[in-house]
Amino acid sequence: MWFFYADIVEVAYREGDFDSLEFIVAHELAHIKAGHVTLLYNLAIFPIAFVPVLKDFLWTALSRAREYTSDRIAIRLVPSGEKGL
């Protein structure tokens, strides 16, 4: 289930900053396109969360990699929303 907090939409509307809002939407859709939300992907990385050493290093690295990937896709789709980073 995907949703946006009303505060984000409200601030974007009030400030007239629809580029940042488009960037956020593109970023979240990029997670779907990149396969970060598939059952198989999440089952494959799930065991890492229970091994302390792996959780501290690998889980953090995977999380950052997913976010950077989604950011790069969103920047390509909405270059004017880059300031939202």
C-alpha cells in the first residue's frame, strides 16, 4: 500500500512546488520498477535482518543502494525536481 502524507502534499501545494511532488512520486514508482518491492526480492534479503554483522553493514548498504537507484531514476524522469533531494 502506497500513500503520501498530507503534509507533503499540503506544503507542495502551498509553495507551488509541484516539481518536488512529481519527484517524490517518480522516486516511489522507481522502487516498483526496479523490483524493490517484489516478494522474491524481499524474501531473498529478509534473512540478512537477523544476522547482526550482516544487518549492520549489508542491510544498510542495500538500503542506501535502493534509495540511490530510485533517486537516479526520478532525476531522469523529473530533472526539475532534483532540488527535492
